Amino acid sequence: MTTTKAEQTRARIVDAALRLFRSSGYDRTTMRSIASEAGVSLGNAYYYFGSKEHLVQAFYDQIQDEHAAAVTGVLDAERGFGARLEAVLLAWLDVAEPHHEFAGQFFRNAADPRSPLSPFSPESAPARETSIALFARLVDGSDAKPLAALKPELPRLLWLLQMGVVLFWVYDDSPGQQRSRQLVTGIVPVVDRLVKLSRLPVVRGLVDDVVGLLQTVRS
Amino acid sequence: MTTTKAEQTRARIVDAALRLFRSSGYDRTTMRSIASEAGVSLGNAYYYFGSKEHLVQAFYDQIQDEHAAAVTGVLDAERGFGARLEAVLLAWLDVAEPHHEFAGQFFRNAADPRSPLSPFSPESAPARETSIALFARLVDGSDAKPLAALKPELPRLLWLLQMGVVLFWVYDDSPGQQRSRQLVTGIVPVVDRLVKLSRLPVVRGLVDDVVGLLQTVRS
DNA sequence: TGGCCGACTTGAACGCGTTCAAGGTGCCGC
DNA sequence: GCGGCACCTTGAACGCGTTCAAGTCGGCCA
């Protein structure tokens, strides 16, 4: 029996939090209501989770798992780089769509440089690396032939692109976030052609500069 | 005498807020301390400013004014597109540097899609357009010869680049934010060459696509 | 002058996230 | 059985941003 009492309590709190986040949004869900819904005291919730933000990490992880599961099929079947990229980015929009309002509400917290929820924070490094690994798989299994200098950086660049899409999506108030979908279907061919162009002599120097800049600028 | 009593009160509150934001940071400055420092009641501060965030708008405006003042000299003297762009971006870093910690603290609020402080919000449209106008001046007075299709979009794209630099800067914990400076000095030649390349036949189609995408995606 | 009205001002009160001193609870060695 | 200890649980209390009913003030009209 690996589910000790503590783990059960912890799980009850997470479950209550996710349920309430979904039904009432991030702001309207109070730590008191989470504790109450979980059948524990307020202080107890803080014994397991240092802050309200820490409870959102569970949400994060859940979406990431759903996203990974949603794209395995395509990544096994499709070889075209553009098609793979579009599938991965659109799948994220599909997975995230039910939580758009919620995401907008806690995005402010995720954007805080000091927040553990920030996509650039040390605490979110595992999730970040998992996500970058997904893009590495996307590239490796594709027919893309990027410039050698670009190849090792491409997964991280695509992850950055994904962060850009997320940023746009958070601000996207169009119905069903269709503008975000247009952004994805529009930007994928551009990226596709950029990767192809990267081998062109005139462009090659530019790519080297960008790759060098990336390395300079990374701590 | 245009300074009615109300305007004086308003000014006293803003002054107190900016003073305290500077000396103690955003989080540690409470609305109570601002009201107290300004010699008014707590409720009175809320009579003039709907929220703590609204008080930050004054900060925003001040930095923007300083930035505009800092670049007029260079924009009058220098004609090279790259040099102009680098000067404008670096000048922003200079102006903003003393407020780096403060900026990190309230960035979370600015990142909230619903916040009036968001750079994409309707409320900040005037400041945004002023900033884009600065980049239009940068382009117009320069020796850059971008593709015709690109030209009208270039100021807005440069503004986006500036937002990207700001984003990087907020997360930049290197001493003196030197990595942000490296980012600027590294990215400017890339942008410079991209603008030149935009006239190249192979690239031209790409530019058209990006421009079209920008228009599609804008509401 | 008196009365009114809109602009301005007040501070108590609310609900929130978070902290913490105090107390339970169960298990281990003796 | 018993003391001790680590783990777990509690809810009152704190400080915060924000709201609001209740004022005060100043000028203008009758």
C-alpha cells in the first residue's frame, strides 16, 4: 500500500482544487473553499501546498500529459515536418480550450518571473524539458533537413514558438480561440520554409548568428 | 489656475506612490502607505485611482517620456537603420534599468490579459500607439529600404520586438541586465539583414505570408 | 440668507492568501 | 504500558487590496 494517509489527504486537496478551478475559475476559487471541499482545514491545505499557485502545477502537468497523449498517433504516422508541427500546436489548442478562461486568470501568476509556475523557472524545468523533448521527437521523426548548426537548437526554438502561441492564445478573445488556430495554420508554413531556407547560402550566416546569439544569451 | 484642489490631491497621491514604489518596490508598497504618505485617507486614494495597478500607469508614462527624450538626439543625427534600432532598444534598457526590480514585481499584473496595464489592452492603446509611432519615425528617417509590403507593418513588428526584449529583460537576472544588452546588440544585425533580405525573390513570398498572417490574426 | 447638490473625503468592514503557535495521532524502542 | 518523537492537523490572526455607507465641503440658485 503506497497510498499513505498523507498521500490520500494530498490527493483529496488536489482533486478538490482542480474541480473548483474548473467550475469556478482560478480567482473565485478560494483556499478556504478548496480546504472545505477536500474536507480538511485551511492550514492543512497549506501544509501540503505552499501556496495557491502550487496547486496549479497539478493542472499544468495534467494538460501536458493530455497533450503528449494526443500527439503520439500523429507523430507515429506522419513524416512531414510542417504537418507534424501543425498537429502538435493544434493539439495543444484542443487540449487547452476548455481551460481558456481559467488559463487567463492564472496567467498573471505564471508570468511572474519569481513564480515557480513561470515556464522559465527552475521549478518548471522538468516540465519544460519534457516539452522540448517532444519537439525533438517531432524534428527527429520528420523529413526536415535543417542546417546542421540549427538542428540542435530547433527543438528549443519550436518550444519558444509554442510559448508564443500560448501567449497569443491567452490574449485571444475570439470565439473558440479561432484566431489562435489561424495563427498556427498560418505560421507553420512560414516556419517550414524558414527551416528549408536555412540551408541557403545567403541565409546560412544569419542562422549561425541567431544560433550564436541563443548560446550567448543563455545564462 | 488649472490646478484645482482635486488635481492637487491626485498629484500628491501619484507622487507618493512613485516615491514609495521606487524606494520599497511594488509589493511592499501598500495602498495604506501611499495614502498615508500623500496625507489622504485610504478611501480617497481609491476615489482617484480604481486600483493599485492604475497608479503604475503613471510609472509607465514616465518611462515612455524619458525613453522618447533619450532617443531624439540619435534619431536626428544617425541614418543607419541598424544603428537607429540599436540606439532605441539600448536607450530603453538604460531608462528602465533603475526600475528592474520594481518592473519584475508588477510584471505579473501587466501580463494579466484583463489588466489595463497589459501592453495589448484597450486602455494602454494610446501609449502603445505612441511607442509604435516612435518606431515609425525610426524607419522613416533611416536608410532602410524594406519591401513595400513590409514597410507599413515594420513599425508594429519592431514594437513587438521591443516587447520581446522587455520580456527577456524582466526575466534577466544577470548583473546590470547585461544579457539583455547582448540580446539587443546581437539581434539588431539579424533584423537589419532580415529587412534587407526581404527584397530577395526567395524570401519575398515569405514576407507576404507573414504580413498577410498579421492582418488575418489582428482582430 | 437658506437650501440644495455634486464633488470630494473618510475609515470601518469584507474577503482574500498566508502564517503560526498549539495541539493531536500513531508508531517505535524500552 | 509508556515516554518520546516525527508527522500531521487545526483555526485564529495578520496584512493586504478593495468597497461602501456616511459624511463634509463649496458654490450656486431662489
